[in-house]
Amino acid sequence: MPPASQEQRRSTRDMPPSRRSGPPSPVANFGASFGPSSAEAPRCNLKGQSGPRRARRTRFQTMKPLLGCCCCCCRHPQVLWAALATSMTIGFTLQLLGVSFQKRVSFSQLHPSPSHGCQPRQHLVFLKTHKTGSSTIVNILHRFGDTRGLRFALPTRYQFSYPNLFQARKVKGWHPRGHPFDILCHHMRFNLAEVQKVVPPDSFYFSVVRDPVSLAESAFSYYRGVVPAFRRATSLPAFLASPLRFYRPGERGNHYARNLLWFDFGLDPPVGPGLGSIKAALANLDQTFHLVLLTEYMDESLILLRDALCWSLEEVVAFRHNLRSPRAVSPLRPSEAARLRAWNHLDWHLYSHFNRTFWARVEQFGHARMAREVALLQKRRVELMRHCLRGGGPLEPVHIADEGIRPFQFGQAPILGYALQPSLPPGDQEGCRRLVTPELQYKDLLDAKQFPPLLPGNGSKAAAGNM
């Protein structure tokens, strides 16, 4: 089949993925964008290796006439072969050791590095949307801030009083006249006026969105036990057959059942018919968010994020977090997907809008450059997975003994996690552990660093000193 023209590719990218004829479903793309399968893992370049091997054979053939009968070795071929075998063994061993040193995984920065003339951005607001792969991005932010001693705006528990709108007073340690926090990245319902009280004015705002079809399928599986509208239905197809039979607006927990993205962005339902109020709401979001990523194209999203933040590629390498077992994903018929988009029509408008802005950013970034950086990112991820992980990939929670890295289990399907290779060097163990630590446990670690518990007796002395 001949390749598509540039004009065809551009027009296709401007459409939401569901309207394209070529790419697979968002669920499949999302699975492929993180953690390539074994079939996708980099293979040895046998063609590239054949050249040196042929060169070595040619050298030996060239040397053969020089080993004429004037040499005593000709009269003792056993001596010649023994010496040759010994030298080849030593050389091969040294070659293996050299390759081993070259391929040793380190946690130093990886090219491409930040562009000259820009400074890495450290003031960040990430709107963590639900069921969009956002836990993976939070892990990136946790690692970045943790290794640099940055201050996180942390909730008292694990969310900022969600589903209520975000309020600055819910941030642990916040004071109106206190120093602003560097990073805000945990679950909230977005409220710009209150967020601005917590972070510096030069903060970078970004988020991530997902096709409402795959998002709703994931939400039904994950939240069914706490969402009345889902709990009343025997299955997702049954719910879609007559959603108003199960859904009651305003009922606690039902915000998960309809237009969840719209809700997380802090938007209210449009007051009247027509698209005017919807377009106005999206225009306001464009004024606030510097970048909105796509779940279905997470690797490309991370490259755009790296470029926007002036970070190195190493800083956006991540393993996928809060991942369901693939066996738990329910395929949907085209008619069911159409019903889901109609039911979540506000999310569909929001997703379609940011799909267009995303591909406009890719066009500006350059497709060839994007392909190169995505390949580097995927290669580095595979290297780290092989080096860090027992089994080389995600595991069922029953196979993860360490509670510090075992993911919290919620919903109908097992949440996969990772186990570390035994006997990792101390420096590598620290870096690998950061990569696999789930969101809740990492939040607790950050909390303990920022708000260390008082030693016995210190509290009374501090209190006395402040009197």
C-alpha cells in the first residue's frame, strides 16, 4: 500500500482518533504507547554485526600466507591452535566485558538534552484527570520534584476534597502569606482562582484527556462499586441501552458516570442549547492550560511535555502506573461506542478540541523530530524495564511482596504493579524504586519529607520557643 501523502496525514491527525480509518482503537493505542510488547522490543542488528565479523575473517585469511612453513608452529599445529584458541577466548571475554560496561544502565541524563537558552521549568500545575493515565505523569512529577528538593502542594489525605472544587486551604501547610509551592499534581476539581493562591504566577499548567469511550469503559469497571448509576445496571451495555433509567443527576458519586472530564476541569453544564457556551468554556481553558496531552498518544505527549518544560528525555521516561489487567478490558461494539459519545457529549467536545490543539503542536514540533525522540524514549524505557524489573514488566499484585511498591487495589479488576530485580546496586535500586513506587506511597514519602514528625520532646520545646 503506498504511503499517505503529507496532506492526507495532516487532515487525518486533525480528526479525533475515533474518526480516523487507520489507527487502532484508543484502548489499543494506550496499551501500545507504554511498555512495548516483546515483539516490539529492540532486536539485535545482525546485519550491522556481520561487517566486523567478515572483517575479522578477512584479516585471518590475509595472515594465513604469513604463517609459512618457516614457522615451527607448522610442524606443531596443535601448538598453533591452542595459542589461537587462547587468544580468541581472552579477546572474546574482554569484548563481553566491554559491552557489559557500555550497556550498564545508569540514571544519568539522556540526550536529547534541553535546548540551549532555556531553563528547566520547576513551577508546575498538573490537573490530574480520572482514568486517563494521569498516575504515570504524577510519577514523573514526583521523581522530578523529589530529586530536586522541590515543595509539593499536598492534600491532607490523597485528594483535595474531591469532588468539591479545589480550595487553597485544603493544601497541607498552606498559609495566605506563606511561600508558594512548586508543584501541584494530585486529584482535584479545577478551580483557577484558588489554585493561583498556592503556586507562583509563572507556573506551567497542563493536563491530559482521553477518548470518552475508553474512559467511560474504564470508569465503569473501576468505580462501579461507588457510583449508583453504574451499580444499578447489570453491565455497561445494559446501562447504555437506557442510561436515564439508572442515572440521577446530583446523586453522590454519579459525577463519575457522565462527562467526567468536563467535571474534573471545573466546568458546569451549559445553561442553554447550542454550542456557544461550550466553545466559550473551551476558549477559557485555552487561556489557562499551556499544554493538554492525549492518553492515546502518551509517548508523543511526553515528548511535547519535555520540550515545553525544557527537560531532558531521561526526566520523562516512566513505567505505566495504575494499570488494569488487559483481561479486564471489555471491548465495545461500534453502536455502544456511539452511545457513549452521545451520553458524554460534553467530554466529546472537550476531547475533540484538545485533540486538534495536540496535533497542531506536533506539526509545529516536527514529525521527523518527534519520531526520533519517541524512538529514544521507548528504547530507554525498555532498557530500564529489563534492568529494574523482575520479569521485565508489570505483575499481578499477588506477585509483589513489598507493600511499599504494591499498588492500591480498587474496583473490579486487579491493578498491576512492579517488583524490583534482586541484588540491584544501591544507586540503581534507588532510581528503580522511584520509577515503580505507586502514587499513594510516593505521596506519603513526600509528605514525610516536607512535614517530618516531631521527635519526642521537640514539640514542647518548639512551643515554648514561640511563646
